[in-house]
Amino acid sequence: MAYDRTRIPTLYKKLLALYPRAFREQLEESMEQTFNDLYRERDQQTQPEWLGFILWTFIETGTGVAREHVLLITEGVAMKTMLANPRWAPVISFMLGVFPFMILEWATRSNAPRSDASPMLWVVLWILSTGFIAILILAVRSVQAGNTMMANPVPLLLGVIFFAAFAWMWVALVIDQMPCFLGGSGC
């Protein structure tokens, strides 16, 4: 069976593109050259050895990509940027306020009639958590700018009211829908 010999190196190059920019600028070229050399050398081996090499290399490189991103986040640069930019609110709210419940619902789904949570439930959870996170981000930006909390008491009061309302509605909805997340019927 014929295969395209350039497909695997092309996929590896795309995987290397997932590394953070500073890492890529420093090491991408040498990593790609090393992979290409080893790939050409292993290409003549039997298929199980060749597939094992490809699989192991991709797993190891994927783990390295994740590790470099975690290091970047733990240094605080990415986290400071995310927490100060309201454009990240929808992403953060989905990852913290919706996605865990989607996983829980998927993992515990059953064959019972209507045991799946409604797509509208996910949208409402996402909107509530986005409002919650957006208000939190705006407060963080205000503090980072050096503003005291009492400099603008009316926006502060409104922010606290909306923050509490979004949090209360989100918690009430999660408690109400917990049987659906756990695979209950009649949801």
C-alpha cells in the first residue's frame, strides 16, 4: 500500500506550531530537522517499529507542548493577560462554568427517555458564568489600574449586585439540573 511520505513530517511540523512563540523561535527548526532525520532513518524499518516511533514521538511532543504552555501560565504572564482582558470572559466561563458539567452529563448519560441536558441549558449556564467572569475581570482591571474601590461607589454597588445575581442564578440552575448532569430521566 502506497502512502505519502511527506504527510507525517507535515503533521509533525503542525504539532510544533502549537508550542508557545518564544519556544518555537528558539527550537522549532532543530526539532523539525531532528525528527526528519530520524523519520527517514526509521522509514525503512518494519511497520510496527515505524508506527511505534511515530506514535511515541507525537505523544512526547504533544506532552512537551502542554508542559510549555503550563510553564508559560504558571509564570503568570498569560494569567495576568487573561484576567485583565474582558474578551477572555466567554472562554474562561465556558471552561469553568459549563464544560465540567457537559463532561459530567456525557459521562453519566443513560438510555432513559430525555436523560440528556438541553442545549438551551448550556447556553444559559454559559451566559450566566460569562456575566460573572466579566464583572470579575472588570474589577481586576480596576484594581490593576490603581483605582480604589470607593472611588466610584455607584458602579461598585451595581457590579456587586450583578455579580451576586449571576452567581446566585448559576448556582440555583446547577443545583436544579444536577439530576440531569448525573443521567437522571425526565430532564
